[in-house]
Amino acid sequence: MLMIIVSKKQMISLLNLSAKTLRYKCGVYLLKCNKHTYIGSSKDLYPRLCEHKRDLLKGQHGNSFVQRVFDKYSIKEFTFQIL
């Protein structure tokens, strides 16, 4: 399950993600799977996270390395953390 770490103490499942949690919040985020990391930024974190999830599930992520890691380890190993 792809998890979102909103703070060091709080994790939210991507599948049950509430727009209320991240809508209209900007910031830098970390997408992580085991030792592999991807750092990005967004003016609105919720739609960007949804875009990552959609593209990964369709096998069409813009970053081929992230897509290969996703294909190898599955959604269960990914975490999303706001830095």
C-alpha cells in the first residue's frame, strides 16, 4: 500500500487519501521505495500525488527509473513524505 507520511508521526494510506489533508498545500516531497528515492515539489500536493499514482498504475510515469522501481517492488513498498 502506498503510504503518505504527513509528519514523522502520521501516515495516511494513499488509497484512502483525503483531499482535505493535502489540497492547496505546497511543498517539497519525497517518494521512496526501499533505498530508491525521488524528490519533487508542487504548488498543490494532492493533485500531484494523484498524478504520480495514476501514472505509475498505468505504467506511464514520466520518470522511467521510478516506473521500473514501481514495477519491481509494487505499490506496497512506496511511501510519500512531505519534507
